[in-house]
Amino acid sequence: MRLTNWAGNVTYGAVRVHRPESVAELRRVVAGSRRVRALGSGHSFSLVADSTGELVRLDGLPSMVEIDTARSTVTVAAGMRYADVAVELHRNGFALPNMASLPHISVAGSCATGTHGSGDGQRCLSASVSGLELVGPDGDLVELRRGDDGFPGAVVALGALGVVTRLTLDVAPAFEVAQSVRLGVSLDDVAARFDEVFGSAYSVSAFTDWRSGEAAVWLKCRTEPTWGGGRAAEEQVHPVPGMDPDFCTVQLGRPGPWHERLPHFRPELTPSAGQELQSEWFLPREAAGAGIAVVQGLAEQIAPVLHISEIRTVRGDDLWLSPAYGRDSVTFHFTWRDDPEGVLPVVAELQQRLLPLGARPHWGKLSTTPAPEVIASYERALDFARLAQELDPEGKFGNSFVDALFPRG
């Protein structure tokens, strides 16, 4: 049986899948392959991790969580899940600044695709990376550190520069978070008071079906929230109406460790069976109101194929291929029903309306925008292409996804 991603919408084309148990074994696999790609937890809905050559799973490499208290960093094995890294960090009194909705995803895969959480002051998960080690095309080990030439291009790299073996992340002292949910919030109110709503807590998410005209706003606070629209939820809720709220992290304003509140879902439970599709676009922060209006205008087309949609904010960064490169962003995320024929025309319509507002699609989500149009919005794209040519001159780490973005002469 061929290997598929978590959602089942991608069947990988690799002729062989490896699961090395040491870096030395990984180096031999890479050196002996004509084309090879790394595969994380399989939570990407796009073809970013696909390969017609070899695939390498990194979860067989030895786990490693090495904390440098003097530098406030942690070095972790690339294939580890954020959930497992977070537990060890917290046990030692440290924290990551932010986490994604799912703690189940791998560190390397998340960083390579610009995955993010939410918060006006919080950047993509990749922006915490201060160093990395990767296996180059000849099986050689390459180390890159923040401050090195090309480092901003090597973090969100779509797997195109080599197979990452470990990453060093910035950490902070551990902290507590209290999570609460406000129900029945008018979308018009969210748009009109966007800065107030999304600036009211450490991390804020607004969930909506768009057709109802209302949102549930999730507030993850290190202090008391400064905004109180809608009505307070009096029991645990799930982002998708009707789903079991026990899958979600603790709400109702009860404080707890950062890693047990910042994700939406609990690491010991799978939030769904994977029978869904996902899309997401990053827009400039100042386009938040216009973006909300665009999506509201398509509510009747969206609703029949939508489970739920989420609005979040992300602070800008300097990573060349980060969708938040150079600008504070608002993101519009869509969890679709597992109905490609119904979903893809809606995705195409959304893209057509959002691209004029400066939308950049998430690298790991569904998009039908042609690669040249996608990469045209990245000012450092040519710099990344030169870096890829330098580190992987024969294109061993390419695939159809990467090659369409960065065609080689």
C-alpha cells in the first residue's frame, strides 16, 4: 500500500520510504539517492513533501532535547513532535513563545513550511530557529547559524536545501496561560474593532462559518483579557460545532502551563480522523477588514463545503520564504470537508479575490494559484534560488512543487 499524508488527499509517489535510526544511516541514504525528500508528520495538504525518488522519515532518529540555559536555547532532533519537546522544556522551567493549533506536528516540517500559532506579538514557529544542521546532497553535514550568510533562507526552505537533522530554538522562561472563549461575537464587530479584539490577549483566534455572521473568539491570556465582546462560554467548546470538546485544551479561564493552553488540541488525542482538507492565506495586517469583507461575500459558496474557518494574526519576520516575511499578517484558515470536487472551485474563487489584497498561500495547504504568481510576492525569491543552487547544485532535494517555484535552467 502506498504511503499517504495524514488527510489522505496526497499519495506519495516515492519508490522507497526510509526510516533511518541514526544520522550516519541518514547520510548514507541521502548520498546514495538520486532524488530524496524528508517527510515530517504528514500534516501538509499540498505536494510540498512529495517525491518520485526516495522519502526519508525522521521520526526514527534518536530523540534529543538539549537545553542551553546560558543562551536560552534548546537543540532538538528534527523529527520530534512539538508536544514532546514542550513537555521536556516545561519540566526544566522553559517555554517556546508560541505553538500551533496542533501539538502533534514535527518541529522540522513545521519550520520548513512557515507554520504558525496566533498573537500580535508572536511570529511563525520558524522565527524561533537560531541554528540548524542538515545533510547535504553528498551526505555531508552542514551547519548554519543565525547571522550566517543565507541563514534567513535556510529555515523556511520547503525541504529544498537538504534533510534537516536538528534545530536550535530560542526559549523563554515557562509561563502560565488561561484560555477562555467568547461566543456570539458579530463578524462585523471583529472587523470594525480588529486591533482591539486581536490585541486583547497573548494569543487570539476567531472561528466562524461565515454564513452565520458570528464568530467564537478564543482568548489565550497571560493576564486578564482587555476585551469582552459576545458572551462567555460556560462549558468547554470545540472549534467545529458538534465535535467532542474533550479533544480541546482546557478553557473556562483556568490557568495552566503554556504548552497545555496555546495549542487548541490536546497532544494525547487525535483531533479528527484526517477526513478534511485545509487552505490558508496570509494577508498584510492592514488588509484584515478587506479580507473579512471578501470572504463574507462568498459565504453562501463557502458554507456547503466548510467545517470551520479561523482568523489569526502573526507578527512579521525576516525569513525569505516565510509567508509573513517583511510584514505583520492576518491569516484566513479554512478546514474544508473531504470533498475535493466541491472544495477546489471555492478555493480558486477565494484566491482570485484575496490575491489582489496581497495574499500568500501557506506552503503546506491546498492552493491552486500557479507557482509563478505565488513566488512573485516574495522579494527574496531570487536569493533563495541562488542559495539552493549553491547548496544543492544538481537539485537532489527538488520535487514538482519546488521545481515549479524555482525552475532550474
